[in-house]
Amino acid sequence: MNHRTRHFIQYSALALAVTAGVWSLAQAQSIEPATAAPALATDLMGRTYPITETDALVAIQNRLNALQQSGELERMSNQIKANIEGHILEPQPIEGIVTVTQNAVRYFDPTWVLPEDLYDDAGHVMAAKGTKVNPLDVMPVHKKLFFFDGRDRAQVDMAKKLAVQYGADFTPILTAGSWVDLSNEMQQAVYFDQMGKMTQRMSITAVPALVAQEGKLMRIEEIKP
């Protein structure tokens, strides 16, 4: 684990400790009776009680020391570390993705319309507002993109077969499951569609799906496992 991750985990533990009740200690107040004195016309009527507050930083430090001595702080830190590592190694499955029940083929047009004029460094208009742009004209996709659920053995087996068939032109992308475990199993890089950006862009709602460029469109083949 690098030092940045370690510092983040330590900071998270402190934050959790504060939310666990440390701050409330800093706000605790004690009231002590004042020495009685004759009331003057300018004084408040009745006896007064000075309010003394525990210094917030001292209270937090005392609470953290108590948590550390009891071992609770280490437990909380380890739990945060485990949660972070778990989300990194196996992100949350993309919502709304189901398993293909019937083979189908459809096409996705990545063309988009410029919402405003596009200028170069000299201030000249490169493309006017309303111009249609197809990213495939500039950056064609040469690889086969295979979206699948890594928790489904049938889909994993399909990914392995396609990896052999397409070789270096094959890119496996998970919608659920552990990319680390499958990278080791398949002996190649396996990616994860973070936050569902790619599947949402191409309206992919069922996997496994094999995506490849065909002309100026993206061909999406849904394959029943």
C-alpha cells in the first residue's frame, strides 16, 4: 500500500471517530456556582453561573487516545481499509444490467452535435455550433469490446473463447465481478466499466454483448450465454 492510500485511511479513521461521538464531547459543558455578591442596579437579577467548555481539540485528542488504547481505532481503520480495497478490487455491479435471453443485433450511432462554436488557439472557428461530429472519423475502434458479468461462469467461459479467437484485438470489460481475479484467470488485462459510462452511452442493458465498429456505427451483438 502506498503512503497516499495509508494517509487516506488514517484520515478516514479520524473522521469516523469524530462522527462516532468525539465532537459531542467537545461540546460538553460544566456549570459551577459563582461566589455570591450584592446585586447592583446594573447587574443581572439573580445568581449567575459561568459556563466553561472543554477545548474541542483536546477533547477530540482525548477521545482518539481512548479509542487507540482500547484497540477500537485500529479496528475502525482496518474496516475502512478493507472496504476501500474491496470497492477497488471488485466495484459495485452496474445497475440495470441483466443477462441476455435472446440473441439480437443492433447499431449505435456515436454522432453528436456541437452545442457551441469550437475555436482553435488563434480564436478561429474550427467547427460551428450544430455541426455533427462522429468520433469514429477521428479515432476508429479496432478492437472487439466484450461486456460481460464476471460472476456468471457461462459468460466468463464465453469471454475466454473470444479472447482466443480475437487475440490482441479483444478487450474484455466487466459490468460486475472482480477484474483482478479474472485478469489472473484469463492472463490478460480485464477492465471494468466504471460507473457504467460506456454501457450507458451505448444503451447496453443486457450482457454478454460484443461491440465492434462497422462503418461509422458501432455494432452491438447481444449473445445468449
